[in-house]
Amino acid sequence: MTIPGMDAMHSLDVFRHYDRSHWKLDQLDLTGIDRSLVRPEHVTLVKSAVMGESNVIAAVHGFLNEFADDYDFSAFAVIWGYQEVQHHYAFTSWLQAVGEDVDSRAVAAMRAPYEPGSTPSATLATNIISELTVNHVYRAVAGWVQEPVLADLLLRASRDEAGHAREFRHFAAQRLEQHPGELASVLETLYFYTSDDTIKHPVSVFKSGLDALDGHETIDTGFQLFLDRLAGTGELDELQGKIRKTFGSLTDRDLSTNGKVRRALAEALG
């Protein structure tokens, strides 16, 4: 097991930042929710967010299994996991405050750990995409909802997700530097998630089809509502462009179109 000196642990910097500046649940004014501004579609979106965020336990379990030889990333995964549990319970608390229930059976169905990716770099790449996607959607929805407490919560969560994407990118760059042979798996991951004309998210890819989710909101419910009702022209292109730009900086390649991603992948495969 590789355990660098504490001064080399990136997770220590992440922890210090979190300990110094992260928000707390009691900063949300849940008693001040304006019920007259709550719409049914808001409830649907928040229930979808709860289901997406509930995957944190499965993800942390998977990370600790897959990165058993990497203390630094594992420590980050625990810090990340706490923040994502906070999102899960913050959205749940908003729902409870407006008189809505959360189906604990559906949440519990998400518990099984994720299997390892095709490579550890692919796993990290998948999570960069996950974080960038929810960052984009939460921020856009925050500008649409009129209920101020929910808008505040969405902005807080969106900022967190942007930070998470940055940290997953850090660990992915570190991994690729040490294991350049995993580049093709990163490019494959990018192409898989950005080549379709829709939002494709790891939670829906790996956790769809569960019996407990029949008739229940899922993360895809929220994404589809976002695209159908909220997203302006070019919103999906903006999101996918942001993801490709991040992967371009990660791999030092022009990945601005699907065609360029395919070419880069062919070169990586040799």
C-alpha cells in the first residue's frame, strides 16, 4: 500500500478547506419556506435529487474497494461522501418541511456498492462527469425555482459539486500520470456519456431497473423534466461542451466534438 507523507496528501488540503468553509444544514431556513411558491414539479425535482444523492453510500463503498492501495484518494472519498450525504439529507429535509415523504425502500435499494470500473482512471472519469452534470443542472434549476429556500439549497449543492468535480479531476490526472495506459478507458468513458442527445448519468446507467424504483422518481425523472421544461436552447450542448473541455485539459487533447473524441480514442488504442 502506498501511503505518502502527510504533507503530500491532497486530501488533507481538501479536509482543511471543508473544515474551514463548508456550510451546515442548520443554515437553511426550513421554517421560512414559502409554501405558496412550491410547485409540484419542484417536488418531483427534489425527489429525483434525493434518489441521485442517495447513491453516495454505494459509491464510497465502491471507492474504498477499488482504491484499497490509495490512502489519499480513499480519505478524499470519505470527505466527499459526507458532503453528498449532507445533500441527500438536506433535500430530504426540504421535502419533509413541505409535507412530502421520502420512500426509504427506494433509497435502500441503492445501497449495493458499485463494481470497479474498467480501470481506476475510468472510475474517476465517470465521477467527473457525474459531478459536472449535477453542478450544471442544480445551478440552472436554482435560477428557475421561485421558492427561496430551495433555490438557496440548490446553489449550495451546485457549488459543492463543482468542487467535487475539481478534486476527482485532480486524482484522475495523478492516476493517468502514473498509469498512462489507462488513457483509452478515460476517452471511452467520455464518449459513452456525451455521444447521445440526452443527459446520461452514472446513477441511471448502473442503478436502473431495480424493482423498488417502479413508479418512483429516479434521477432520470429530474433530468428529463429539466430538459423538457427548464432547459433553454443549447443547454445540453453547453453541459456536454463543459465535460469535453474538462477532459481535454485532463488529457491534453482537443476533445471538443464527438469526432475528435473518437479520433483520440483510436490513437490511444494504437
